[in-house]
Amino acid sequence: MPFNAEQLNMELSLEQKFQEKIDRDERIEPRDWMPDSYRKTLVRQISQHAHSEIVGMLPEGNWISRAPSLKRKLGLMAKVQDEAGHGLYLYSAAETLGIERDTLIDQLHTGKAKYSSIFNYPTLTWADIGTIGWLVDGAAIMNQVPLCRCSYGPYARAMVRVCKEESFHQRQGFEILLSLCQGSPEQKAMAQDALNRWWWPSLMMFGPSDVDSPHTQQSMAWNIKRFSNDELRQRFVDMTVPQAELLGITVPDPELKFNEATSNYDFGEIDWDEFWQVVKGHGPCNKDRIAARVKAHEDGAWVREASMAYAEKQEQRKLNPIEVKTA
Amino acid sequence: MKKYLPLYEIFIRSKNGLHHKHVGSLHASDPQMAIMNARDVYTRRQEGISIWVIESKDITASNPTDSDAFYAPAEDKVYRHPTFYKLPDEVKYM
């Protein structure tokens, strides 16, 4: 434990220099000095983000074999593959902070680490796939674009790659819904039903309201976050409502109303009890999602082991070339 | 628990004429597998035509805490820059 006055002073001046760097909007790189709490906050946020990408493959993967056409199937497969890629960019960024992949995966499987609650809702119909692309990826983009300027270099760079790829996800989702809304009355009803179920969980994706978000202020001081949860949520609503009108389906919020004075849409109160229930593991699919991840990891163990055994054998061969024995 | 596959750093040349550029890392059992994984993770949209991989533990890096002193020798050598030399305006193309 460093506890004499001199060391304490040194720590303080390092912390001051760190904050000055942040205030000049400079980036922090992996081997730079950083306060422990900054490192911990980033590990928590980046790993949570990575886990969300990985778990996010499950609700959509559910529909790959039942996509209504080859075009839709190809699009959905590419999207799910992208989510795997995004998870890997983010794990890679988290690992630069000194945490190992084993530990990260372990934290997901034991429930110690969280992932976005939205993926604990089921995908009941094909319209859900369109709605996820439109709303869930739309909300993710809203959150991720400001993260491209996050103070931690590897996270910001990962986000630039993610954002470039994400826009295809949202467009493919919206196109699915557009087709359904221009189709038969049953198809349009299916789109409306999906919006009814996904609207509120999508708004919850921005996290608790600013007054209940303990980390926001510190994260903003560190330039990890650039906008508060409520600011981003409001922007999302303002952007999305006209899109719903274009589709001809109704946002399930009787209090939703354009406010001439603020030029924003006012909207109803979010059911925060539901939000906290799902965060705490009591959503409709929490158990299924983790069980599927654990199974995939365990079923893949033999592949990792075999590939390591092969690599070690190749290495040995290089060191001791096999002698050909003759009888 | 068994140790996870080793970590590799990935460098990609996006087209001939440009340098390989660091893009991130991934886990693989050997360099060949790292190259195959890098193709799937980092070039899904034709971002590269050449991939370099190296195990992360084999990289030696300069120490950022010494960087002030380490790069100081270049600080006071303005005469290494063209603008240090004053020429009359009539001299063209120099």
C-alpha cells in the first residue's frame, strides 16, 4: 500500500495531469497512466458492450432458418456475423486494459457482468427482426456515435468500425418493416404488434433516467460519455416517431405529443420497475440467453483444445524434425 | 480452467502503396489461424489485401511514462525543418 505523503503527492499529480489531458480532449492509450477507477469503469462498460453484441446474436439467429426469402436470409446472416465481429473488436479493446478474455467470458457466464437488457426479450415473429434492426440498432447507433470520440483510444477506434457497419443493420430492418407495412393487412398488423412490444424496451436501452444514473457525471468528466442517457433517449424519440409515421404504424404511447415550444416529442413515463426486473435477471429470456452462451462455449472447448494441440505439435516438429525409421 | 488461446495483434494493408496498419487483436492457436480469423473479423467488407499477425507478447514497446525525456532530443532541433532557413522570396520552387 502506498501510504506516505510523498507517494500520495505523486499519485495526485499524476491524476491531475491525466485530467488535464482529458480536458484538452486528448486520447488515453493503453500504456498511459490512468486512475484505477477510470480503468475499472472502462472495463465494465466495454465488456458489457462486447457481451451485448455477442448475446445480441441469439434473438436474431433464431430467425435465420425461417427468413422469408433468400435475400432476407443473406442480409440477416451478414448482420449476425457483424455482431460477432463487433463483440470481438470490443473484447480486443477491453483486453488492452489488462483483463484477460477468460475472465471476461467467465464474468458473462456467471452473471457477474451485464449485457443490454433488450436481448432478454423474445423474437416472436418475423416483424420482430425488422423492428430490432430499426429500433434496437437505431438506439445502439445513437449511443455509439458519440463513443467514437470517447477518451480511451482503443474503445473509440473500435466504435468507428462498429458505426460504419451498423448503418446497414438499421436500413435492412427498416426495409423489412416497410415491406410488411405495404403488404397484406395481416402483415401490417404483425409490424404494429412488433412495434408495440419493442418500443418501450428500446427506450430503456439508454439506461436509467439521469437522476438515477450514478456513473453518468464521472463518465462525462472523463469524456467517456458525451451526452446523458435522457438527452440521447430524447433524440432517439425525435428521430424515430416520424419514421413510424412513414411506415403507417402507431407508437404505443398515448402521451406521445409534439411539443411546439421545445421542438421535441414529449413522451410517457417508462416502466422502470420492468427495467430493473430485467436488469436483475427476471426478464422473459435471461436464463435462456446465458444457457445458450455457456453451451456454445463448452461445446466449442474441444475445438480450442484440438487447435492448441495441433499448434504445439507443429512447434515441436520445427524443433525436432521427425527421423524416418527404416526397418 | 484451461488457458484461452494466445492473443495476436493484427495489421492490415488496405491496398498496395499503403502501410500495414494496426487494427486490433484476436485470439488464435497459431499464426495461420490468426490470419484466417483476421480475415473474418477485420476484412468482411474488403478492407484489406494483406494481413500481418504477431503474438502480442512478442511486441516490445517504448515506455509512455518516459516519453517526455525520450523524445526531448528532437525538441530543440528546429534546423531540421525547412522553414528554419530564410531565403529571399525571389527563389522559386524550393
